[in-house]
Amino acid sequence: MRAGELDRRIEIRTAAVSTNELNEPVETWIPAVTVKAKVMPISDGERFRAGEVSAQITTRFLIRWSITTSEITPKDRIVYGGKTFDIFHLKEIGRREGIEISAAARADQ
């Protein structure tokens, strides 16, 4: 993995649960780490749900492996280019060289 290919900054966010003034659990998303990445759009797809058409952007992010990035899970999210991507697949590249993350975002965000 060449450093010049990692030309974008992405933010990984993780879910945190706190309580509101009524002592009810509230899920919020807090920044976990900001890293450089190679961003590769995969496809644009349309899904039909309850008669509604929604466009989805599927993207692959390639980042360097580190102790911090090795803790990323599909429960986390990526924020990039003003869009929030839900992670659906993670794959280690080589022996602790990098991590390939597949994620999807709604196009109408």
C-alpha cells in the first residue's frame, strides 16, 4: 500500500449510549479516529422499500492497519464527503498492512 494512494481523510465514529434528562438511554455517535484512506466507489444501486425508491452509494475504503483501526467493527460508521456510511464488511489486507472497508450511504443525505 503506497502512501500517495491514501489521499482522503475519513472519520470513523462509534456508538455511545448516554442518558437524557428523563434517564432514558440515548445513542449518539462520537468520533473514534480520523485516518487517511483510499476511496473507491463501487456502485450506485436503487432499492425499493414500501413503494419508495432510494438510491444507495456503495464505497470501498482502504486504510492502514493499526491497533486503533483493527478495532473497527460493522457497528461503527464512516463520515466522508458529507455522507454517513454504514459499514457492512471488513477485510484485513496482507499481514497487518491494511484494512478494506465496504460501506454504504444513502445518496439523498
